[in-house]
Amino acid sequence: MTASVPADLDAYLTENNDRIHDELYEFLRIPSVSARSEHKVDTARAAEWVLQSLRKAGLTAETHATSGHPIVLGEWRTAGKGAPTVLIYGHYDVQPVEPLELWSSPPFEPTVRGGKIYARGAVDDKGQLFLHIKALEAHIATRGNLPVNIIFLAEGEEEVGSDNLAGFIEKHAKELRTDAVVISDSSMFAPGLPSLLFSLRGLAYFQVDVEGPKSDLHSGSYGGAVVNPAMALARMLATLHDADARVAIPRFYDKVREWGDVVRTQIRELPFSDSEFREETGSPALGGEKGYSTLERIWTRPTCEVNGLLSGYTGEGAKTVLPAKAMAKVSCRLVPDQDPEEIGRLMQAHLDSVAPKGVTVKVMHLHGGRPWKAEPAGPLFDAARAALSAAFGREPVLAGEGGSIPVVGDFERILGAPVLLMGFGLPGENAHAPDEWLSDENFVKGMRAIAVLWEEIGTRLGTGS
Amino acid sequence: MTASVPADLDAYLTENNDRIHDELYEFLRIPSVSARSEHKVDTARAAEWVLQSLRKAGLTAETHATSGHPIVLGEWRTAGKGAPTVLIYGHYDVQPVEPLELWSSPPFEPTVRGGKIYARGAVDDKGQLFLHIKALEAHIATRGNLPVNIIFLAEGEEEVGSDNLAGFIEKHAKELRTDAVVISDSSMFAPGLPSLLFSLRGLAYFQVDVEGPKSDLHSGSYGGAVVNPAMALARMLATLHDADARVAIPRFYDKVREWGDVVRTQIRELPFSDSEFREETGSPALGGEKGYSTLERIWTRPTCEVNGLLSGYTGEGAKTVLPAKAMAKVSCRLVPDQDPEEIGRLMQAHLDSVAPKGVTVKVMHLHGGRPWKAEPAGPLFDAARAALSAAFGREPVLAGEGGSIPVVGDFERILGAPVLLMGFGLPGENAHAPDEWLSDENFVKGMRAIAVLWEEIGTRLGTGS
């Protein structure tokens, strides 16, 4: 079953390697931070860039305005009778870049160091979206056609909750009808070890605002008699876990599906070292829910994390202030079959129940996404195995993913098509942190894997002409 | 014993009222924020302003450089044989002004609304320091002399811990020898109710830095297996109090002196309403240590407060980051006989003992000051009673103060002289918060009270000529 990369496609990608990289860098230079209103124009510019790139590859393409950032839709419909249709999904928006001072090179000036392409969006997801476009271009340029019909869908709101995507898919369900959805927005388990994902965690993200006095007070003149919102917040956050690092929100685990021994055994057999993982993060020691391994904690168990804290005086030196308010960003990673809306209600009820007298607590549910679990078998999975084997020279492993791609569930639910998650990131890639990078080797091999994937899907899912 | 304000002094202050106010506003316009390096020049400018103001009043004066902000020393040594000497202490530095957007008028543009002079430093302490200069000026201008010898000491580091003051007093103990120290840097118990302070709380201020991974991580790819520093910090802060809002640091209360029934009874007899106090702060409800009234909590009990929190993502919207670090500013108000250094050691030991594995915790002791307790009797106190009665038309009450003036203890210890704390602030004055104000009525009456005080001290403490 070990296919190889066809010589003509490989030659095309090799000959055009420098130009392809230059184009990628151009794409990465656009600061398409979807969360920030000051980058609205840049985000629109990134959409336009994707549009033109699809057209240059040979697809028809157009931009669809939404109430947020636009959706770009490209199409190739002439694969021939009996050819299957594949929807490719990716996103052209990126995470905010702060704290800027921790970047070794500017986030929007792609810089290659040690085989890594450093830039915000390099791996999440511009680089992976772009390699799909180049794989399509390789087919069309060398052969004049593709072995599959293609729907290429790129959105600009993945990092802010994909608010307009599900509605768009629902509205255009007929035009978007497809045999499979392919997404490259995830990581391989290790360098040289191509991976297919069988699970994703969902997300429920909250902002918690605690308010006390109407303005900051002198901590001497009022301290001891006025309830301190920062202290109240800390005490409330401390109730989110028990001593075994289990989430202590009542009924939080009610819908959590325990994974069977087969999956747990397979996870244990992956080449993984706690001490290397610890070293990669720089943490003094690992931690987490009692009774589970590191990979189980990340792939199969839900979490509750503080993502941000702000209250009172945070500058240089000392200011003896009793803060008027305190804010926390709190988010839960979810696993099947937890539901983000239900977790939102449980979080609200729990925080209400532990809020002390003397402060008011507001919980805003900022966004969420469902967890997902694949059936790792059948012709689509076989096609992916073959494609990855051809490009990387070895069989892929099955892996879980701790992050969330909320749209995966939407695609399955609305279009009724299976989703294939094959990503080319790597551990330590800093996807949402300073110094985000994409392995150049994975970028180059990823284009080839995807080029082979269209052949394999054409053969395995096609009904013949 | 109800003296009245001598007609000549009263007339002088009345005739010069507009000019005196203009001078005060000029002083308040100088942004002498001692905590901020960018205001170093402004702080020096405020020292120079005080120097010139003392000279204009008729005193000799000079500036003493320190390793921080300068100390201004003014003198009047010709009160005559047998006249007592009084040291006046005040500070010309002010608190930072953030958050700027909560000020109704710019912090360094004094604005009078409803009988209140709004500006940073209006009450803490520029306005109160300045009224002393004007009381001196009234005597010298109308009578050519003062009934007491004066040492006027103004520092510029009160808001950052008075690091250089104790050393200065020790070095110059001989020149600073005095019969009494008078400080106006506190508040009256209520409008129209002049007050003499019998206690101050001390302070021990810390910055707590919790560090985990070497950079911010994706909360999906790492969350659940890497210890979250923001959550660790919240859990540590939550251990600082028990369920009764008592500080839970082991041995924290060992040195706390319980106040006797006499003081507790007197405190209960003061005109005070919990509901008005609550309304003034805007808090939904009051709180604090079980078993004590609001005034007891503020005046007689120690506290532990969070003054600031910062970690991870704090901007608009959602960012799914597992923060690399988290910071809290934490301070304890202390009561006799707690010692700030000892409390620092107890805090360090406690935080070390509750720090979870997976993070490193650093505790910096930023600054501290001892608590203080006066003996409210004797000729100095009697002089103060008479002066306040003359200016305000009623006997002062004894009151405690929840804030800290660390130098009070230093003066008593080094100079061996009793300290008189008579301040002209009012509840709700926002001393360390936006919209700080000084009652104009108290400013005007305060100048008169201090002018009478020199007469009363001259009579009661002088040894005759």
C-alpha cells in the first residue's frame, strides 16, 4: 500500500519551490488578527489574497461577505463523471500576537531559522491552508485536471468562534454537498511521524467579571470591611478544581465518555516521553488530573483553565488599592459527549453558588464548540494513510488532539460527510503563543501528501465513469 | 476650653484666600508621582516648589538630595527663649493616577465641584502639607514671629515606602530634635467632626510571581497536563483567608494586641452607619472578619488584600492561552504589635507551603511600615483639642485610621518625641483612587486650626521666657 509521489507532481513542486515559498511569506505578512477591530482591513485583505491565489491555481472563486469576516469559496467541478467531491476547509485569520516582546522575530515578518518558518499563522492555519492551494495548482498545472471535484472553503473567524460559518454551511448546504471534508489545521504526533486524528476536544470559553465597590478604594481606609473583588475572584477560581486536579463544577463529568482499553493501550504505545514534553514546555513539573497519563489528559479528558487575569494595580512598584473589579478569562476543553451550552449553564450555576456576598459576578459565555470523535476506518481513512505514506515514507499513527476545531462537528452534522483531519504541525509549534512556527519539511511534504490524497480519494471513493 | 481663632490670623487668611487657593492649585498641577520613573523630574519640581513656598512664608529652607526623591527642610528658630520646638512632617509625592478613564476631571488639573477640590494629591498629602505652610505664613506675616520653633520636613517618597526618610532622621537626629511632631495626612471622622488619631495600621506589601511554562501555550494542545500558573496563583491566594475572612497565614495573629472594652465602647459610640458606609463605597454588601464591627475591622484588625492581578490574555474577546506566568500584588495592613519583617517571613513561608508542584513562586517584599498607637492624653493632645475646637466650633473625637503612615513610628523611635496626627481629609475622599478630593471647608478651617495650634503648643509646652 506504500504509494509514492507521482514524478510529474513532485517535479512541479520542486521546480516551483522558491516561488511557492515567496507566496507563503507574502500571505504570512498580512496581519489578519480576527479578534481585533483595528485589523479588520487586514483580515479582509487576507481573504482577497486567498481568492486571488485560488484563481491563479485555476479554480473559480468568489468572496462571500458575512456580518464578520468574509468567507472565500473556490471550486473545481470538471473532474469528470463518477469523480467524488471533496470539501477542503481552512482559515486565513490568526491569533493575536501579544505579548510582542516575547517574539524572537516580528510576528508578521516570516523568518526561517533551523528549518522552521516563524510567523503568526505559519502553522495555524495559513501555512496549512496554503499548501492545499499549491497541491491543487500542481495537479491543474501538470495535468490540466483534478481527480476529484473540489470545494475550497476558507473562513476568517476560526480564532474568534466561527460565528458565521455554520449558518453559511446551512444556507449553502446544497452547493456544498460533498463526499468528504479534509482539514489540515492540526499537528503530527512527532517529527517524521505523520498522523491522522481520531478526536478533538470542544471548547466553552467564558469571561468572569467580579465587581465590588464603585471605584478603586484606599486599601488602608477600607480594607477589611469592603469585600475585595480580586480576592473574591481568586477564591471562586480556586473552587473550579479539587485536590486531585479534577474539575469540581457539579455534574461537569456527567456526559464524559470514558475511552476503552483499546484506545488507552494504543495511546500508551506511542513514542512519548513525559520528561521531553516537560522540557519542551519549560514547566518545572507536569501535573493534571489524577489517574491519567499526559496524553490521556490532553486528548481524552476535559479541563478548566484560567486564560487571563486582570485586576487593580499591575504596574511597577506598590499601590495600596482595593480594586473595584477583577476579571478572569476561563475556558473549558470538552470531550465527547459534553455540550458547550450545557457546560456554560453548569459553570454559571457553580460560580453563582460560590460567589461571596459583597460582590456581583457576571459570567459571559464568549464562544464554544463541540468535541468530536472519528471512526478511523473505511476508504477515506485508507486514502489518507496511503497519501501520508507516500509523502513521508511511513505509515501514519492515529492520534488525538487537545485543541478544538469547532467547525468539524458542524460539517459532519450539516453536510452528513465524514471529516478527515490530517495536519502538518508539530509539537512545540507555539500555535497560540509567541514564536509560532511551521516545519519547512512538513510544509514541503504536506503539499505532496495532499497532491497524492486527491489521487487516492479519486480511486477509492470514485464510482468510475 | 473653647478657644477662638485670633482675629488677626483669621483676617490674614481671609484676605489672602484667593491667592492661597491659586498657590494650592499650582502645587497640585505638578504630577509628582514618586512611583514612576517618568515623573522623576516632576517630583523634583514639586520639591523645589515646596522649598520656594517655605522661603516665601519666611522660613529658611534647603533641599537635601537622597538616593531617591529629595527631602525639603524648612526652619524657624527665633521663637524665643523657652519656646518649644515642633517638627511638621508632610509629603509632596502622590499616588499613580491609573485608571485615568475613571477621573471626572484630569488628575493634575484641580477642579472645584460642590465644595470639593478634585486633584491627585489634593488630600494626600499636598493640600494638607500646604495648609501648614500657610498657617506659618499667617503668623509671620501678621506678627513677625511664631510662638514655637519650627522644623518643616517634606519628603517625596511617602507613597513608595519612605525608603530614605528614617536614615535621614537618624543622620540628622540632633538638628531635628523636637518636642513634638505634627502630621496632617489623615481624615476627620465625619464632616464637621474634627478628629485626633490614636492608631494607625502598618503595612507589608508583596509582589507574588508565579511562573510555569517558558512561554504562553495553546490551552488545547497543553491544557490538562501543564500546571496553569494563573490557576495556581488563584488557589494560593484563596488560602490566605479562612471561611470567616480571618487571615489564614499561620502565626499571623500571634502579635496582634486585642483592644480593650474601653476603646471598643468608644468606637461603638461614634456616629457611624454601616449602610451609609456601604453606599459610599458602592459595594453590594459589606464583609470582613467575623466578630468585629466595620470600624473595628478597619482600625483594629489586620488584613490581607489583593491589590492587583495580571496574567495571560486580558484583551477583548477570547484567546485560548495557557499563560506562562501570573502576578499578584498582595498587601497586609498590620496592627500593634505586628512587625512587617516578621509578617514578610510568615507570608513567604505560607506561600512556599501552598505552592503547587509545576510552578515556581517568587515573593518580593516591596515595602512595609510598622503600626502605631498613641497615648491620647497630656499637654500636646490638649493643645490639639483646643485648636480644633477653635477652628471647627466643637470638640474633636478620637478615631483610629486604617491606613499607614510608616514614618510615624520612625519619628517616635528616633527622635523620642510624641506624634500628633490631626488630619483634614474626609471619608470618601478617594485618596488612592480616581477623583481624589479635599473639602474646601476643611482646607480653610484646617489652616486656622493649625495657626491656633502653634499658640496652644507655645503656651502649654513652653517653659516660659
